Amino acid sequence: MSLVFHPDPVPAEGCDLRPVAAEPPVTLSYSTGTVPRGCVSSSSLHSANEVHVLGVQWSKVPAVVLKVSVTPPASGCARPAVLVLQCSRCLASITSLCPDLLVLTDATLSPGSTTVPHRELPAAASKGQLLDWARGTYGGITSYSELRDPRAIHLRLGEDARSPPDCIPQERFNAAPHLDAEVFFHGMRGCASGGAHGSRAAHIIRLQPEHSSPVTEVNLSLSCPERVVSNQILILQSRANLTWFLSLNGCHIQFLVSGTYKITSFLTHLFSGELLPDTEQGLVAKAFEKNYSVIASYSTIPISPRITLEIQEHEVLRKPPATPTPPAPTSDTLPHVLLLMLQPWKCTDDTMEIIIARSHLEPIKDVVNITLRDISCQAEKNATHFMLRTPLSHCGTSLESQGNAKNEVAFQCQIPRELFLRLFPTAAFEAPQTELEVNKEAFVQASMRWDDYPADLQLKECWLVAPGTEPLLLVQANKAQSSSVAVLEEPPGSRARKVWRFRFTYAVPEGGHVPFSATLKCKAGLQNNTIFEKVLEVTVKDVWRPPNSEFGARGRVGGGHAEALGRCHSADGPVCVSPPRRPRAGAGRRAGHHLRSLPHRGAPHRRALVHLLAHP
């Protein structure tokens, strides 16, 4: 026989739930199809576009990127669509499976949104006038939704002829047929008993009783800081016929659950919960009964199929942090550390480029060159930079699905869906440059990578613009617009990359002024006016013009594809860096991920040859 002593439970009296401080102990979000205010209509069926309008408001300045995803209806991307997003205080990432979606927004778009054609939302579409502006601009509205504190928005395109003829906003509108949102909950409260001692804390989530809700299962994902002591409890209160699916993600926490529940790591075993109080004071008393004297968070939210709870570190719940001092880099590890810190690689539609400033390599003494593991993949260099450019099929680089290029070991970047423009000196279309010679044929290539690109994607127009002269239209609708222009055959390719080529000769009328520079400007797009535009700055070379050390020096190294590789600059006169050699096919099967300095044999003193190497 043994005696077990239990401390007296703390009474609920004296614990007055109040809004938590500026930094709440948890981050709570849930999915919902109900918006504070919204409407739908069939009026857009009689206009050129289906139009969806989202107005976002915030309780506090958002600390995360708002993720907006747009998917087509079952019939596919049949109609041009417009998304109007008013979110002036947020950073947004917008992705769409419909390439002709046009986005108008005042949000700052993250780099992940470069695949979405977008325009600035006019100032006329200000708060309170957004719906009227959209209706006046496009003639009809498919859907209108106001959202507060969204974490993510999923919009489904499509129009319904059964919708009302006019979009008249209603409070607490059910937008579930076309919209799901994950929203933050900022109304949490907390309290501590006057006699509380210790750090045992409770988190309580109560689902509002909505007997008409079709939700029968709730998936809750829980995450905790690594150093939290196992002295917390999670209380989940709902109606008794609800089933909870709990993803604990390694959290060591006690819990009390209404209804039934399943822990995802326990496969199919279903546990029976217990009958919990359905009042605020009753739930607080239950936590105190279990001897958790601090109510760290108390949240009441609608019934939702998905809930995310992130428990943050709190002073009374935190173990002393371990702060080991990292070892200083050695001469062997320093190149690797530099490479991971700089991440100097980027992708175009057919190349991966690595550009490293010499100043960044100063800790590695006397660097004379940079190569990949296969020394045939060498960098070009000038006084300020090392520049290595390889096709996506060479030097261990491969093209993956969904617009990603990955090197065999560590280099990985996303290929943007944008128009790329290059100028070549010969019909071989090798070694791009930014020098246009007067009265000599130049060869232009415009291209963009787009998986299974639409059939109506075309090169709409290309112009050559020089200071002091009228712009010259070279190509329009992929047809030559001058006797000095010829459209060339498209090279063999795939449905993942579209390429246009043409040649032209730039002539200056007798007695005319030869400019030092010019701009090549091209536009590609679809029939619905989705436009991709690219501008290439070129220097103009006249064989009668004497060399000039300033000629071409305006280009910045690393600013473009050929801009960084074909410039002339030197304090002692023009010294040109030739474009990089194209690596032989199959070279560089072990392209690498860290820098290593090696002695340079044959040098009168110790210098370094820096390699980008791969671990075997």
C-alpha cells in the first residue's frame, strides 16, 4: 500500500480572463468559408471577364506573408479572370494555375508571385469604394469578400448563372462555394489565480456551438518550441459528436478533449474524450482542478475543419537556452561557409549563373580563378567579379518540374516566368553580348520558360529605341516590319520553353548621328492582353569611332545575362572580358557546393585556385 498526496486544486475564483499582452503565448488560426461581409452575382456573365474582389483588413500589422492561391473550375481556365486584392499593409504571395489571371493589387508582392501578371491598384479604389470601382471598371462582379486577418486565401474561379443578378454585400456571408480562408484569431484572453505558484499553464480552445454546421471532424495541428518543459495542458471543448484528429508534431503536452479524438501517430486507434463544461468559468475551473494555475490562452472560435496552434516560448515555460559558441571557420571550411552565406547563384530560362564579387573572397588569400569540380567549367573574371554561367543541362545542373533548376549537390533556384532577351553576333546564337555594330547583322532571341505554354503565346512586338531618333519597329505579331529584318525559324525545343528569333541590320542614315547606346524592347503575350515585357540596353559600335575607355563602362557587372560578361573597363584603357566558353556536353558531373582553395602550381608565390566542389 502507498500513499499518494495531491496538492489542493486552485479555485477558479479570482481569475478574471482579460486580453493577453502584446505578444500572446500562442498563434492560433483556423479555416473558414464565412467572411465578415460579402456577396456573389451573375452580372459578370455578360462582361468580358469574371471578376473576384478581395478586401483585406488587419487588426495589427501582419508579420507573415499572405498566401493567395487561385485554382480554375472543373471546366478549366476557360474565361479571362481578374483578381482585385486590396491589402495595402501586407506582403502577399499570389499563385495561380490559370496563366491569364490578371491581378490588380496595392499589396507588395513577394518574389514567388513573379509568375502572376499584375498591375497597381488605382488610387480610386480606396477603402469604402472598392466594390463600386470594380463594378464601374469591369461592368460585372462575380464575387466580393471582405476578410480580416487572413493567413491564407484559396479562391476557386468560376461563375454561377443561379447567383443573384447584383452583388449586394451581406454580413457574415457564406463564401464557401468559391473561397476558403485561414484566418488568425487575435481575441485570446488569459489570467492567473491569485494564489498561483509554479509555471503549469493551460491553453483552452472552445468551439462555438453551431448545431447547423456540417463539420464533423476537426484536424488540429500543434507545434511547440523545442525547449518547452512538459508542464502545459491543452483543453479542447466542442459538442460531443465531434471527432478531433490531433497532430502533436513531437509536442509533449497533456490534453483534455470533448467527444472522441485520434492522435495521428497512433494510426487508427480512436480514443473517447470526456464531457467538458460548456461555459467559460467551467473550463477555467477544470484547468485549475487539474492544478494548472495559469490560463495562458483562452480562445473561442467557430467550428472549423482545420485549426493550427503554435505555442510560443514564454518566460515561465522556458528552459535556459543553450548558447554554444560556434567554432571559428578554418582554412578548409571557410570557402564552404562563404558559399552558403552568399548564395551567389541565380537562374534564367536556360542558364544557371554564379557571380561572386572578389571582395567577398578576400578572406581566402590570392584567389586566381573559380571552377566547378570539373575544371572545364571555369568562371570568367574581371577586376571586380568572378562570373560562371552554365546551361541548365551542363555542369551537373538539371531542370526539374514546376520551374526549378537544381545543381547536382547544392545550387537550386526557381526559374521565373518572364521574357528573356538576348543579342548575339552570329546565327549560331552562342555567346550573348550587349554590343550592336552599325551596318552589321545582329541576331535577337526572345524566350520564356512556361510548362505547356498556351498556343496563342506570341511575340507581339520588338522595337529598337535610340536617343534622338524615331523608334524602329522591328517585329510585330512575329512578322518582320522592315526590309532589314528577317524572322528566323524557331529552334527545336519542347512544350516547356518558347523561343523566337530574328535578325536585323542597324543602319544610320548618311550624316546621321551614331548614338553611344540604344534600347531593344520586346513584348510577348496572349490574345487576352496578358503581356510580358523585357528591355535590353546595348552599346552601339561604329567601326569608324575610335576606341573609348568609357565606351560600355556604364553596364554593371552582374546586372543581366550578357551585361556582366561583355563589358570593357580598365584604368589603363579598354580591356574586354570575353563571354564564357560553353562547357562541353556532359562535363561537370560532380558540380559542387563549396569553395576550396588549392595551391596554384607554377606561380612564383602562393596563390589560390578556388573550386566549387562536391562532397563525394
